[in-house]
Amino acid sequence: MDSRCSPELSPAYDTLCVGIALYDPTDGSIVDTNDRAASILGYDHPTLRSLDVDRYTANTYSFSASDFRERLHAAWEGDPREFTWRVKRGDGELVWVRIRVSPRADDTRWVRAEIRDVTDHHDAKHRAELFWRILRHDIRNKSAILSGYAEEIVGGDDPGEMRAAAATIADAATELGNAAASVRQIQQAVTADPANRRVRDAATAVSEIAADCRGDYPDAVITVTERDTVGIAVDRAFPYALRHAIENAIVHNDASVPAVEVRIGRSPNTGRVEISVLDRNPPIDDAELDVLFRPEARTSTLHGSGVGLFVMRWCTESLGGEIGVDRRTPRGNAVRFYLPPKPAPDDGVDPATES
């Protein structure tokens, strides 16, 4: 008879604030969890024991389920590991966790994982880096422009040059104001109470934002195509994010009539709601995408669509989703919003398949 302990965790583990899970290192399956781990991962205990790790690993994040299994096996062989992992919960929401894996002290058949939800800390750290970059570079650079051209006006006597300097000052002031508004939108999104979100039909919510943009950009052609009827839980963060995407696609368009398409449906790869903003513009600058998706990247400033991209990212992540940016062939960009799916409600408005 095997004298080693049962793979089941003691009920005492359910009193802990940290998630604890026992893994089988041979296949990466969960043997047992405490209540906190089940809460973080977003599944009940029986379901977790039946799931492959691929099911709750965010497949849009560079750290894959295979990477997780490799570190699990290394821990089983006596090399404990600690790492950050992005989890897709049972409801489709994405969270960041910090996980430490090590052999179970009283039975080395299993690997014990300590799981902590670090979403708030992770996001706050990277938002602080963004705000510091804006403060250090954009505000400093624009202040220098304002000061320099103001001196030209004070000491100038050529009306044409003075008008040009005044126009440059106005542009710099507008850009500063836009950056401040973007930071305010991010702050409002990440501090909003999730209890205030409303489940809406995605096509209806998108169509309302598209209609507002048409009012501001009457020369642009904005179409909304609904491929699937889906619901999303939203607050004011959603229009902040989507409006930035549509506006960026319009203002960076070099055609005589700017054209933007917004498509709504289910992502075939993730099962989440996918809202894509499609254009035929020049590609978004690689440096801006590096700063957006790789926090360690450094640029001298954020310009063009840069700050707007961060509004899209943080507002979407505040709703438990994420964004992606792809290049289109032969030309153009696709900004994709992935959000947790909800049952589509009756908004009292028939969502048009194309508007």
C-alpha cells in the first residue's frame, strides 16, 4: 500500500489568500486546487481537474502552455521556477498571475503551484511607465516648442513668420491637450467599478460609436459589419477605446475619401468577441507598436497614434480583454479588440448588419 499522502489538498488550504494547485508534472493536468486558485482561474474544482493547461492559457500571449509544462517539469526535477503568466479565465477575462512551482514537500509525485493574481500591480506598473514617458518626453518637448516660438513672436516683426509661429504654438498646445485627455481616459477606465458595466449587444454599441464618429468626420465612410450576434460587458472605457481606433484610421488615411470598416464577430482562435477596425492606411509605425506591446522598449517620444494606442490597450484591458494589431495585405492595418463574450441582450434596437 502506498504510504504517501493523498493528492487532495487539506481543507485548511481554502483559508489562504494565495491560490494553491497541485499539478501532475507528466501531463500538466491539475490534481487539486484550493478555493482561491479556482477563483483566480475562473473554473470550479471538477472542471479544473478535467482541463488541459492550454484551455486557460491566453493564446495571444508569448508565454505558451508548452512553456508552462516545461517549467512544471523542471520544478518536478528539483529546479523551482517563478514566472508571470497570462491566464484566460472561464468567463473569457484575461488576468495576470505570478506563479511559483516547486515539488510538493510531502509527496514528490506532484508539483505545487502558488498562484497570485497580480493584474492590478502589473497594469499599474506599466501605466506608470507610460505616464512617466509622456511627462518626461512629450510635455518637455512641447514646452520647449511653446517657449521657443513664443519668443519668436515677442521679438519678431514679420507678420508672416509670426502667424506661422502662432500656428505651431496652437498645434503643440492641442497635442498637449490631447495627451492630457488620453491620460484622463485611461485613469477613468482603470478606476471604474466593474459593477457599473452593462451587458450590451456588441453591434448596437459599436454602431452608436460609429454614428458619433460620422458626425465628427462627415467626409469619412464608416461601415459596421456584424458577422455574429454577440454581447459584451462595457462601460465608458469601451467608447474611449473604439473611438480612438476609428479616429486614428480616419486621420492617418491618405485617400481622398477615408474609409474604415468595423467588423464584429467571434474570434475563431480564442472564442472571445472580436471587434476589428480595418483600414487601408500606411502601416502603424513599428516603434509605436514596440512601446505598446513591449514595455521594456524605449523611444524618445510618443507621437502620432502612439498615445491613442495606449488608450485602446488600457481601456480594453480594464474590461478584461486585450488588443492586437496586424498588417493587412496589400496595405492597411487591423486593430483588433478581444473581449469576454456575454449572452447578447435585447437592447431595444435592431442592430444593423451594416450601417
